[in-house]
Amino acid sequence: SAMTSSAVEAPTDITAQEAELYDRQIRLWGLDAQKRLRASRILMVGAPPLTGEIAKNLVLAGIRSLTLMDDSPLSADDIDSSFIYDPSLATAATTRAEAALSALHSLNPMVEVSAKSGQPEQLTADLLANEDYDAVLAISQPVEVLQSLGRLCRSVTYDGEVNSNGAGNNSNSDSSAKQRRQVQFFAADCFGCHGYVFLDLQRHEFATELAEVPPKAGQDSSVDPKTAAVPAAGSQPVETHLIKRSADYADFESVLRTRWDPAKLGSLRRLSPALYLAFLLFEFQRANNGARAGPNDVDALKTLWRAFAESQQLPANLLDEAVLSSGLQPPSCPVLAIVGGVAAQEVIKAVSHKDDPFNNFFVFDGIQSCGSVQTLG
Amino acid sequence: AGNASLAREVASGSRVLVVGAGGIGCELLKNLVVSGFRRISIIDLDTIDVSNLNRQFLFRKEHVGQSKALVAKQSVLKYGRDADITAYHDSVLEEKYGVDFFSGFDIVLIALDNRAARNHVNRLCLAANVPLVESGSAGYLGQVTVIRKGVTACYECKEQQKQKSYPACTIRNTPSEPIHCVVWAKYLFSQLFGEADPDQDVAPDTEDPELSSSSSTTPAVANGSQANEQQSQKQTTRSWAEATGYDPSRLLKKLFADDIRYLLTMSVLWQRPGRRAPTPLTDEQLDGSGDAAPQSDGYQRDHAVWSAAQCCHVFRSAVDQLRRRYAERSSADDYLVFDKDDQAAMDFPNPKCYVCAPQPQVTLRCDPSILTVGALRDRVLKAELAMVAPDVEIEGRGVILVSSEAGETESNDPQPLARFGIGNHARLRCDDFLQRYNLLIIIAAADPADAEQRLPDGVDFQIVGDLQSVQATAEAAPAAAAPPPATSGRKRRSEAVESGPLGSGEAKKARLLDEADDDDELEIVAAPKSVDGASSQEPDIVLLD
């Protein structure tokens, strides 16, 4: 059943130890958000170096549990571009997921960290529900896996209802806003010096703070607001109050079928070429049985791009060879850190239902050193 | 395809300095080591606190109390990358980290949490001509800036966001917001246990402009008597506390009963509509019989509102602990830390930048018959222009006004500039030996009779950085600046004496770095009192472009 014992036994207050450890972040996103975080169970499919960056941030934030699923053997390249794998396991017959556990546990012993054996195809809606996952992160997965996992997450609906503390029906809290839990779906990957993060939160409800500057005491109501002196930024205490908002997200399938419509997306030339590259690489995987493109595939990619651009009615010069090549090397540590940081930040927002997460496709362009978000699909 | 291996090659040979081992420092160190950098130095004066552990991931619970730089080094060495890391548990403001030190690096990365140290490192990197990558973060926001002398703007090219300031009279007499109480508590702490600062007085302020309905005293007299009063107040608070052995009950009585009763005698303060008069503690509250401890653990302790009885209890126990320790980093209860955003935009170099422009100079509008040498050094050069150990010479006369050597020019401090013949158009050469920063200050004596020129009320001086207008209006400016007088008569500072991580002579510099927390700190600057006593947002210093 969906109401596992873990959900019911989650206490409504946080301990002194947690308050002390999480103090600086509670000041940022509030106690309510922290409580939801500490009730969240997250499954990460794929444990390449990017997973290490994301997982580090989620574990530090104080989620309930993190499960890693990756049976591929630990390679020298993995160790070389990450800090998360136990270097003493380099020669042992160990999986990437297992090799990451000790470092993650040490980052925050209060979080349950575990490895789960199996392939993504073996995941079912029942399994996700039984193990009570709030979010599934597909990291560096081929496009077909993204499609099936995206569908899978949308097919899960929990029978029970939960209160705002993320605890079970046994509500001790005053504010028991009942909501249906869904499984939130994320996908992220780095390619060369670029990366992307995708979110599908279905119908997402969240709290956010609306700022209001209190009226100045004794302000003359006859003063014309247009000509009245504007207080300098930060010069007045800003009051805020919490409001509830919701947002609708597109599923991954729709995003893949994105129509690159200049009317909707603004000038296509202003979008980062890394965005087109991300989609080109999906195309490559589709045409090559899920294989990742590497430095030797430049020519194949150029051909593929011309066909892709034509079918999408995109100008071919949106993506040139230099940018194309920049996306084929193994990603460097700083790029992994940036994309991993952004991904973790969005996961935190999503599972804590605080502040509005990206909607829905973030791209980091490592040449321009900037990120951008587009709403696709 | 060659890019990756080329990058690794360059990385492994580069010498990198990371200034700061907190939130950003940990991330940087991890990225550097994993990216193939092998020769890394890292410096941080701080020790690890449990509240750091949620993000400064190179530290564990067992490391609390240890040096951040040293533990960060130990942690990344476990990645097994064969890196050569030098860790300094020290303040980057120390003299030993001068231009020579910075010249030994190919690139410097700033991961600091305060502006003063950033300014300092910025200047040293300019002097050593070493590229600098500056970064900062607070809350959800962060930024990274590349600084390269002559190519990009330096850290100080663009005027930084003004620090929030509160008039001293509001803090001492009529606090109305939680932040006023935080500032008051901070001042009290330094009055009792920290480095005494006459600007951080907490006793009732008799010079509060609200108390006088007209400015009946001349500025000179007001300033003089205010200075004297502050002097005696400072002695009173500290020496009184020492004489009573920091007895918590007597302290409670003085601060929350006697001083409050004194404030209540200033009846005009409490006639202002909307302002509530304070209530002094009663004898019952003072004798400790009604004390109650707040809930001892959990989130509730810090976030519930305490009753007066609980406040008394906590105050007594805090003073008790503090007087026993009487050390720098005692953690006072009820400490709040404000975050601020540190925004810098990449821009063309600012030719008027008073740090990296070829001949930096500013105009100082003031009244030389009032502004003292001490104020010039402390409030203008140190507080506003971020110099650490300035020397000031009167140009063309070989007269040293301010010496960074302790004891040499102390007798000059209370004298107004006019006593040394410094008047309108006087030129003062200021330099900070350590920062290799030279600045020419041109005095513009504000004529009090001229309404245009007169400084705003309550403002002692203004710093103006417009080169064009200065040169156009200066009547007697020499066509070419005379070369600085020979420095043979002056001793340059000898090698800093080391006594532990913070050398005794440089401890004051190190204390510019205030907070234990590595979030960007809010610096509280005592603003001058505005005429109507309202919480004025006018800073007392105006930097004009």
C-alpha cells in the first residue's frame, strides 16, 4: 500500500541536532520546506559523475532517503572526473552506485543512502509506489529511457492523502493541506562543456513569498506616485507573506516533439546553440540504439543536424561545427558542479513545494558561461 | 580533442591561491583538485562551526573547532590526486601576504565573505598583476567576476552597494526595530568584551538631535563635547563593568533599569506619535527570582518569543559564560546575521576608479578646522577607502601627518587638519604600504557661509571622485605634482612579528573580518544623526562619480 510505515512515523518537529545543522538553510527556505525535505525519498537512475554532484547537494540538504540505481562497473574515467567514488574501490568489482555510498553517507549520516540493483526497464508503477518515492531523477540516460521513465512517473498516483508535513494521515499539524502525491520526474545530463536539466512536475503546487513594501509612515496621499522619490533598494524593511501558487508542466514526450516556433520561443538565434545540441544528441541516440555521441562522431552528427534542421524548419547555421565538437568530450568537473548544483536546487524546490521550480528545460552553455530556461512542449 | 589534455597540462602546472575555505572555498577546492590542479594554496582564518556543515562539505562533525583551511586540505587529499596543497590558518590581511606573496601565483580565487578583505586582495592582485576571479554568494544569489588589471574593471571600479547604516541616536535611545536591538547588542558586546570603539557606544545619547529643538551650539563645540563625552562614556562602561567584575545582575540593572529610567527623563523623545516609551525592569525582575529558562532544545528555542523572565535568565547566563571566557569568539545569544547581495557587473575599466586608475585621486570636502587627523585616518581612509595601515604626507612639505608605525603620530590624532596648515586645495598623499595603494586627496574646504558648498547637516565630510571638476576648480593646484618627499626619514615596517595565527601587531586588521559565519556580512556603520532624528537612510559619506 502507499501508506508505508515510514510516512506515518515521520515526526512533525525537527530535532535540536537538525535545527543546529540546518539553521542557515532554514533561514532561507523556512521550516515547513525543511520538514518536507526531510520526508522526501528520491531515486536516482544512473550514477555517473553528475550524480555525485546532485546527490551531494541533496544529502546535505537533509532529505529522507536517496537510492542509487546503476549496475555499471566503476571505471577509471569515472573516478578521474568525480570526488564521490571511493578510490580504494577502483580495482574491486563494484558498481558505480555502490562505490558512491560511503562518501554520501559521510556527508550527512542522517540521510538513508542505498544502492538498488537492476535496470531502469525493470521499474514499475507499483514499485515506485511501494517504495514511496517522491521523485525520480534520470541522470545521463539515453533518450528512450527518459521517455519510458517520464511516462512511468506520470502513471503513479498514491492512494492515500498526505498533509503538508509530508507525514501520514496521522496529522499533528495545524495546517493539514491535503494534496495528492505524484512522482516528480527530472532528467539531467552533461555533454562536453554543456548540460541540461529537465523537469516534469505535472501539476505542481507550491508556496512562494510575495514582497510588499510597507507604506511610509505619514506619507502624503496626495503625492503623485510617479514623481515621488523611489526609496533606494534595500532601504526599507521588506515584508513578505506566503501565497500558494500552482504551475502545469509538460511531459517529456511533448518536449521531444517540440515545435521550434519563433513566435513562441522568441528569436531562435538568441537561444543558446547548446539547446539545439542537446536535441541533436537525443536524435543521435535514437538513431544509434541509445549510444552516446563521442568525438569520433562529428561527421555523423553534422549529417544528422542538417536533416534535423530541415525537418524542424530551423536554419542550419544555428549550430556550427565548433559548438558541435564542444559537446562531445567527457564533461569537466566545474561543468558537472554547475549543472549538478542547478539540478539539485530545482529538486529541492520541487520536493519542498517552496518557490517556483524551472518550467521546464534548463540549458547550461559552457562556452558562453550562462544558463537559460525555456518552456518547451 | 586536444583541448582536454591541454587543459589538464595547464592546470597541473599552475599555482593557484584560494582565499577563503568556507562555502565557496570548499566547492572551489574540490573542483580545482578534480580538474587536475596540483599546486594549490588556501588561506582562511576561521574555524569550523556546526552551522557550516550543511554546505561546507569538506568538514565533518568531528572537525568542529578546527581550522577550515587545514581540514579542507586534509579532506581533498583523500581524493587521491597527488596534489600539493599548502594551507594557511591565518588572515589574508597580515603583512606577510604582501605583493611578493601574491606574485607567486598564476591566479587568485576569492571565496571571501566580506568587502574589506576583498578590497585588500583586489589591490594586492592589481599590484602584483595577477588575474583574480572574485565570487560571492548569499541566499539564492551568487556571482563570479574575472578581474584583470588594465583589461577589466577591478573590484572597486564600480561603486558597491551602500552598506545599511543606522543613526547612533536611534540605536542608543529610540530603537524601534529588531535590527536596532541586534546592533545595540553587538555594540554592547564589543564595549564589554571586545575592542572598545568610541563609535559603538550603548549608553543613552545626550547629543541626540531630537533633544534640542534648535541647533544652538556651534559645530565645533558640539563635536568637541561629544567627543569628550564619548570618551568618558567609553571608559565608564568598560571600566565600570570591570570594577564590578561583570556582575550580571548589576549589568542588568544598569542597562535595563537605570539607563531606561534616564532615557525616560528625556521626555521629548517619547512625545513623538507612534513611538512607545520603554519600560524599565522592576526590582522583582532584577533580583532573579522570576527567571525562567527558555525551552532548552529544538527549533523552538531560537524561534519562540521569550518573556522578560526568560530574557533575564539568558542574559545572566550569557554574561556569566562570557566574563569567564572573555575571548574573541564568544557566541552571544540572539545573534542574527543578515545576508546581503554582492553584485558586480563586468564593465569597461572605470578611469575614475580610485583604486586602479593610473593616478587615483579624490576630493575630500570637509571643514579642516573641525575634521581631525584621527578622523581622517579612521573614518575616511580606513572605513571609507578600505586602507588598512595608511601613511599620510602633506604634499610638498615633507610633513608626515599619519604614520602607520604605532606611536609615531598618535599625538596628531585629536588635532584638526587646520592646525597643520591644511586648508582649501591642500594635497595629501596617502598610501598603504602593504596594499601598494597610493591615493592623492585634495582638500576642498566647505565654506559654511556658502549655501551651495555647505555640507548637509550632520555630515562631516564628503568624498568626491570627479577628476574633471576637481582640476577645473582648483585654483592653486600645481601644474605637475611635486615628487613625494624622500622617505629616508621614515622607517618602513619591519617584518611582522608572529605570535600564533593572528600576529599581535596585526590583530586589529584581522578583526575587520567580523563574523564567524561565512555568509556575506552586513557591516554596521554609525551614521550621523539627522536633524529630525528620524531613521535616516542618508549615509554620512557620499561617493560621487
